[in-house]
Amino acid sequence: MTAHSTRDNLVVGLDIGTSKVVAIVGQRTPDGAIEIVGIGSHPSRGLKKGVVINIESTVQSIQRAVYEAELMAGCKIHSVYVGIAGSHVNSMNSHGIVAIKDREVAEPDLERVIDAARAVAIPADQKIIHILPQEYAIDNQEGIREPLGMSGVRLEAKVHLVSCAVNAVQNIEKCVRRCGLEVDDIILEQLASSYAVLTDDEKELGVCLVDIGGGTTDIAVFTEGAIRHTAVIPIAGDQVTNDIAMALRTPTQHAEEIKVKYACALTQLAGADEMIKVPSISDRPPRDLSRQALAEVVEPRYDELFTLIQSELRHSGYEDLVAAGIVLTGGTAKMEGVIELAEEIFHMPVRLAYPQHIAGLGDVVSNPIYSTGVGLLLYGLQQQEQDVSRMGTTASGKEGGRQEAHESAGTWIKVKRWFQGNL
């Protein structure tokens, strides 16, 4: 299991962000709900725009967040599901076609068609981290979601491929392993967030998820229940903080505090008579500033960011297909006025999303800053279930087959990890 402890079936999501590292420990309850039993968070100082630039600092942040989560959950964490983001992430849609062997689609046919779809040229310094099936076609019948067991001669798969820089993955794995942990899987952050905040109806109708963090803004577009487009914009909360620091001539840590406490993304919502104290540099006395003047610094940056998101959506070709509108999440989306400004720019419904489908410490993690961490956890639990059920279908039908499947799934994961660590 992902976290060996006194308690079984624990899974850990580790969100290594530009502004913070969050470790969330969860387990599936007997009634099928997800219960969060531990959470740890620590400021992150070793990343820039989602990419590791200082291994030592990143390792310390991970260790502290994991230690906090272990204390709260009363367990020892051994392995984690980790998120990845950054401008180095690329994505594309691809498709593959194969002949169906026995005129009926079986598991090997699905594996072959996915292999055919992933056979695209990618740069030598990139590696594919996700092959996400969108839909299948059998002969001339399109739009099939579950082709197993269906009859036909030719199987076609449409997939969304996500690749990222090999060195970015290696540096994340290095940091996690330096903490004495194993990496169960590396997941694209906006894909993880989608597990925590989007509803099935939204994915079906068409939705654009925008996760605005500290270093990057991550975008994912879903239509007809499948992921169609992903992108990363290297502008996010840190740029807002820098703008405040430069415009108000105040140190960055004070600018961050002012942003979190007083900033507003829409000037007309901020009162001109509301005054705030702005600390100065060195020993100069603090100055008084109106909240409206602060909003005049912040609004243009959010305006620029939303305009970039809109042009990315237009460029993807899915702008007219996202009937459910825009879903914002991430710490930088929490600011007052963000939803109103976004609706002005996008001319479609916008909502601020919190992690859903969770129990236990649900009230603690019901915050947009934990969307990716909770999503990694939900992704990890789903992967484990798939591994077990896949082993269950290959295990013999005799009594105890399921137990064998459980054990063989565990053995397979251990073998895979050994190879990852030793090759």
C-alpha cells in the first residue's frame, strides 16, 4: 500500500508548489468515502514557476510538510503521489488504429491501440507522463467510451498526451527520494485538481479549469467527459506580489501579507476611504494607502492573466464548447473581486471551486489552496483501485483469486519501484 503504517490503505498526495508544499494523507472508508486523516503544509522556497531550482530547500520543505502530516495521521509515510507543473509541460492530441484480433475488443487490443497512439515524435529531452484516452471508435462507430467486449474489425483510439522535461521529473524524484520516500506516480497538477473540484456534469457539458497558484497558472479543458487540452501559463500569484512590492516600494514578504489581507482584483469593489498601513524599506516609517490604490496595482495583472487564458482557450479551439464556463481554483483565485473580473473578461459563468468528495478533515482542506493536494490523493486512490481490479480480472476464478490479485498487485508495484530506483 502507499503508506505502510498501523493503518492500512492509506494514500498520500504531495503537492510541491512554488509557494508551499502540502502533504495530505487519506484513506477509503468501508462505505466508499474518502477520509482525510492528516495534512501538513510548509512554505516552499526551492521552486520557481513550478520547477525545482534548489534541491536542498525543496527537500527541507517536503520533510517538514510530510512530518506534520505523519504526526496528524499517526502513521509513517513511505510513498507519495506527486504533482508536476511548469512551462516545460507540453500536450497534444493523438490517435492510433489497430486491427481487433478476435473480432471482439479485449484488454490486449486496448493496450496495442494506446501504444499506437503514443507513437509520436517528441523531443529527446521530454518524456510522456500521461496518455489519457478521450474516446474510441470501432469500424465506423464513433464516440465509444468503454470498448471492451464490443465486436468489430478495426479499433481506433483518440488520446491526450502530456509530456514534460525529463530533468524536471528527475529533480522532483530526487527531492522526494532524498526525504526517504518513494514516488508512486507523477501527475500533471491541473489533471489532479480536476479530480477534486470538477463535477461529472461540468466535464460532460464542457468546462475550462484554471488553477492559479503561486508560480504557474494551469489550464485544463474538458468536453464530453474527456480532457481535450492542457496548458501552463508562467504568470500567477508571485507576479501580483512583485507588482505590489515594486509599486508600493515595500519588501516582498510585506507585499505578500498586504496582498492576502487587503488586495482586491476589481478597483470598483475597493473603498477609497479604506486605508491600510504599508511598511517601508529599511527604517523609514510606514505609509498610509487607500485600498483602492492597491486595487489599481493588482487589477491590471489579473486582467493580463485572464486575457492570456482567454487567448489560450481561443487558440485551443474549444472556446465555444465550454458551456459550463470557467472554474477557478488555487490560492491566487481566492482574492476578492477575482470572480467578477473574470466574468467581465470571459463573458461566461465563472465559479470559485473548493475540494469536494471528502470527509474527515474536510473542513480544514475545504480551501482552493488544497485543490491539487486533495486531487493527487483522489487520483492515487483511483489508480490503486484500477491496479487491484486489473489484477482481479487476470487472477484465476477460483476462491481466493481476489486475495491473490491484491498480493500480485503489491508485488508488481514493488518490482516496478525497484526498476525505477535501480535503472
